[in-house]
Amino acid sequence: MEVRPVQPEEYEQVGQLVVAAYRAIPGGHLSSDYALELANVERRAREAEVMVAVDGQGEAPLGCVTFVPDASSPYAELLEGGEAGIRMLAVDPGAQRRGTGRALLAACIGRARELRCTALILHTTPWMTSAHRLYEASGFERLPDRDWAPVPEVSLMAYRMLLG
């Protein structure tokens, strides 16, 4: 599996993939406004770094993640100095359980180390239990003091990996 930057010709397809992945999450809350934000890969690619996982040359992306290099990005969620963030990690529902999420997460960890970040932060919902297991198995720890709610009906749980 290869993880690489998203290409402009993939923006629409990858946006649809992310929305489909979020819609498939049991118990998830996906407002129409957030679905539009998830689908807007072009904007995320301008204001952060968007990576896709593919299973071979010319293959359609199986998953996508937004890497936020620092707090200056509009996609930063509660990042402090020296920290990078992970947003909108999504795997095509038909391609799950093949290591795609793990590959995308590893690419973000590698990118954060490359940038000499002190920590990598992400937020997830309580109902994304499969993601919690992946994060914990990869070395992330819960960081309850950085939990927050972007809207009243959605509580986000913080995870952190120290890199230094």
C-alpha cells in the first residue's frame, strides 16, 4: 500500500469517499454542513496536507487523511506550539480492515517526525470505537483535558502521541 499526496483530479472522488466513510459510522452525527466540509478536499489540500492510500499504480484511493502541520492551519483543533494534527481520517467502507487506516496513520506520524513536531494530536468521537483501537495500538494516549465539543451534539475525545 502506498500513501501519497492527493492529486487535484482526485479531489471530488476522495471527497465522496470521506463522506461515505463518515456516513457508514454507527451512531455518527453527520450534518449537511459537515458533509460539505468533508467533501471539500480541494480546500483542505490548500490549507493543510491531504494524503491518500492506494493499493497500486493507477488505483483509486482507498482512504484519505488530512495532516495539519501546525496551529496556523484553519484545520488545527486545539494544537499547541510544536504539535501537528490529524483530521478526517477515512477509509472507503468497502476497503476497511485491509490496513489502510494504519498506513494513513503511519504516514502522518512519519510526516510529524519529519517536521520535528513534539506531538501529534487528533480528536475522535465516542462512537468511532474501531478508530480508538487503532490509535491506542499505534501508541496514542487519551488526553481528556483536550476534549471539546465543536457543536453541542458532538463531543470529541482527544488523543496524543508524544514524538520527542
